Amino acid sequence: MNPLAVGSNVTLNLVPQSPINIGTWSYETTIIVLFYPNGSSVSTSYQGRVSFNRSSSELSISSLQLNDSGLYTVQGMEPVLCAVVTLSVRGKELTSPISNVTLRANATDLVELNDTAIFTCSVSSGTSLSYRWLNDSSEVTASDRVRLGGGNSTLTIVGVTRYDEGPFRCEVVNGINVSIRVLSILYINHTQQTWIVPSYKTGSVITLSCSAQSKPAVSYKWRFNETFLNEQSPQLSLQNTRQNQTGSYACVAHNNVTLRYATMTTIIKIVGEATFIVTKSVALNRDGKPLLLDQSFTLRCEVTGPVDYIHWLMNGQIISLNNRTFLSTDNKTMVINQIQLSDNGEYLCEINHTVLCLKVGPERPAVNSPDIALTGHIVTFNCSASSQPPSQFNWFFNGSQVATGSVYETGPLTLASHGEYTCVAFNNITGRNSTVSKMLTIIVNMAMVKVMGSQPIADYMFMMTCDTVGTIYFIHWMRNGWPLYAENRTDFSMNNNTLTFNSVQHSDNGDYQCSASNSLSNMTSPEYKLIVNYGPERPVIISPDIAMIRHIVTFNCSAFSQPPSQFSWFFNGSQVAAGSVYETDLLTLDSHGEYTCVAFNNITGRNRSVSKMLTIIGKTEESSKLWRLGQCMRLAH
């Protein structure tokens, strides 16, 4: 797989495949994606570049850059596992990195649908540049209104809308580095109207409401059949309505900055609870004479007032049409051809004015709430459903009812609050109910993270423990601010809470920290300074080799050791002093012999010794030695 080309894509997966319930994918010490039951969370810096397959635990990375090279780790907590892979990303030689990205806009105070926004992204240095535009977190691509030019370094938006307010970002990439510049949010002046028209009937109060999404706020006027009314608020109230108020009602919204008008019109038909009168219902043949067998006859229903539909009945039963029975378009006239004896009976026309109110639902209930929460916090669940009339709501936790209403707010959470929360939506008219459930995972907030270790002694095994309180999903170790990985002499426990040195050395000295995290928070321990105890090593005595009688000699002893060694002095096998410095009495010929320094480390329990032979000379020997020294000096000249 390695090396990988700049700009290519890669998928990291476990072999053999092993689904993980709770775990992370990390790059070096940075968590890329955190996944847990019923969800996952991608780090902000990787959103748009990585995708995670929940069923196989695969991580896919797109558009690789040189700085993506490094160690990738998948760590599972359930089941417990850990696997690492190293990626090496290579690209063609680039002459210089990107610096000083500048982003400019032609204007930031724009009018919706009228104005055009032009953004220009530039750099002061850098080669082989690639540009990418984002509106908030969404990538901007070319369309009918959006144009990219100059190698994608310019972005033009024609006829801006309120959804173009940003913030806009320019991302410049060349394989060496990525540089991003954020532009100020645009201010789009706009106006859009929406209607809410309630049900009504004759004699009732009708309220028409007009709302407009606009910056700045709009002013309102109302029209009835093209005549302006004396009302300038977002609502128009019609009191004690009559049929003569049937007509066209319009709301006119005006934005005094954009100078735009927006109008929404609706037709109101006011139908009173009128009495429907049947003035005549007659049965005649074509000549106006009494009916005879096999002849045709016509029944006509004459009414006053508005009618929605007419039914014809014979002996109280609705008449079904057949090859002898026909109705006019408005159902007011019924014709029966070739009348038969079976057509004898009482005929009625039934008229009606229909008001239709459809009762539906509840449908598609949904719960809005977090998936994970900390102990001690309060969670609010919101339940909604499509329903007419509006649904009634009940809340259940692990099968037991806990609240009524569309909103349920828990008390301070405990670990016992973990479980399934169910919303039941009920329509008391349709008699139907629908349910939706949401699993809430409770974790304990981290209260403490610290490193603990015993007395370290060189060449022995040494362990450090990351001591934590709270729910911990992942632990990472650092030394002097850099991530630590398992090596020949270092190992981690399965959950990473213990760091073991199989043979600790004083080269392992440093400041150690552990970083613990769960899906909602992370915490890093204070520094733990590791100082490995060792020695004593390589003791040395500094002193003369020869001395004259009646003189005093000073012996200095030193050794490499942590903590510093304690010293003892021996002369010809007998202890004569303690401390790193030993000063003799006036020397005699009996002072000749072996002087030994013993260095002892009371932590490691080790000792080392070194000896020095001291030769004592008298005056005769001293004169002889001085004569020989003078001869050497004359020869040297």
C-alpha cells in the first residue's frame, strides 16, 4: 500500500474483519473518529475528508496530503483490541509552501436576488495550488448561479439569496501544507412571505396571518378585492363574517432597504349556514302528461342557496346510475328512460353543503435529543408527529411511564438513567398511536487524571499507571509532549492505563503525561517527572601518586549516581573516613599503601569501589628525584 500518492484515497481496515462497538481511529495523538453504540463523531478537522463504516470499522480518507503521513491507530474498548498502520504519502517536488492567504469580497451588504457577490482568494507565495470553497461547512460547486474561475481562485454568486450568507472559506492546498482563510459573513437583505390561513365559517371571527422572512423587518398592508384596508399589522381580523366578505384578500410586505414588495393573495369563500329549499320536484313525460310504461320521464330539483352536491333517493335509498338512469352535470336533473313498474316509488333529492376536516395521524413521530450525556446533567427530549388534531404525548423509560406532553426533561442524570426512552403519540379522534424510541447512553464525567509510579531503578522493570475517575474510553501516553508507542522495552496494557518499562534506563528520564477521553470530554494529567535511580558507576579517585613525609594529601572520590552516592575510605583494608573527600594526617613512611574509595547508593542498594596506591618518599629520595628532574629539563633545552 505504501507509499501513497498525494491526492489519492485510502481505506484502512482490520484483517480479519472485526466489528467494534466502542472505539476510535486516531492519527498520532489526534482522534479522527470516535464511535459508540448508535452513533459516531468525526473530528471537525477531518469532516468532509473521512468516512467511517460502522459495520466493518473501516476508515476511508480522501485527498491525501503529505502531512497525512504517520501512524494510524484503531483502538477498541468493546471488544478490547489495538492495531496500528503507518502511511507514507509522497508527491512531486514543490518549490515552496503556501503563505499569507488573502480573501476579499467585492461587497458584504447585498440585496437578495439583485446583487452579485465576487470573492477572490490569493496567496503571497506557493506553487501547484489547488483551491476549494466552502459555505459554512458545505463545499461550494459550480451551478447556474455559482461560477468558479481563475483556477478556482475566484468565486462568483449571481443573484445572492439568504442562504449565501456564509461564512465563506477559501482552502488552498499544494501537497506541502493547507492554508484556510475565513471571510466575514455576508449581510443579505431579503423578503419572503408565508401564509397561515385558519379554517372559518359564517358568523365566526377569521384571522389572517402574514409573516415575512426579511432583513430588515418589513411593513405590512392589506387589500380586499384590490381596495386597501385600514390595517398595517401582520394580522387581519374579520369579525362576524358574512357572505359579502367573500373575495380576494392580499397581504403586501415592503422592505424599505431592498425597496421590494412581496404580495400573497388568497380567495376566501364565506358560506353561511343557509337553509336549502326544494321549491319543486315533478315527474312528467315529454308531453307533460302522466307517465306510461316504457316512456322516459324527468325529475328536476330546484334549490336556492349554495350547494356542494345533490343526491337522488328512491324510497330512502340512493339511486345508482345504470343504462336507463342519467344525471345532469350539476345533478339537479335526473332522467329515467323506458320506465318500468319497478320504478314506482317515492323520489327525493338531497342537498348538502360539505365542510371537510380530515383527521389523520399520528405519523412519523421523531425524538430530538442527544445520544450521550454526562452524569449530573439534565437532558431534554422533544417529540413531534404529523397529526390532525395534534397528538397527545406520553413518555416511557425502560417500559415505565415517566411524563406526559411533547417535552420531557430529566432530572440530574445518574448511571441508572441509561436506557431506552420511548415517546408514544396518540390521536384521540383517529384512535391511533405511533411510538419512537431513543437510546440514551450515560457516562461518568472525568473528575481526575494523574500518573502514578513507584521508585524506578535502572535495569529493573518499572510501571506507571494512569489513575482516572469517571467513564474513560481511551488513554494516550506522552513523553515531553510527544506521543509514546510500544517498543522493545516499553509495553502498554490492553486498555492503555498502564505503561511498562521492561528494563528502565536513565535515558528514559522525562516528563510523562496521560490523556484520557470519552465521547463528551477529555482530560490530560499533570506532568509526572520520571527520574531513574542508577549507579554508582565508574568511581574515580583524584590524588597524587607520590608524596613526601610530613606532608598532607587530599583524596577526592566521585561516581555517576542517582541519587548521589555516599562514600567511605579504607587504608590497607581498614576504614579511615567517610565522605567524598579524605585528607590524611602528616605523612610518615607508614602512610605508604593502598587507599580505597567505596561509593554506595542507598536507593539502588549497589556499591562500587576504586583504589589508589600512594608512595611515600623521604628527603634523600626527594633530592635524587629533583636532580633527575633537572637533568631532564637541561636535555629538553
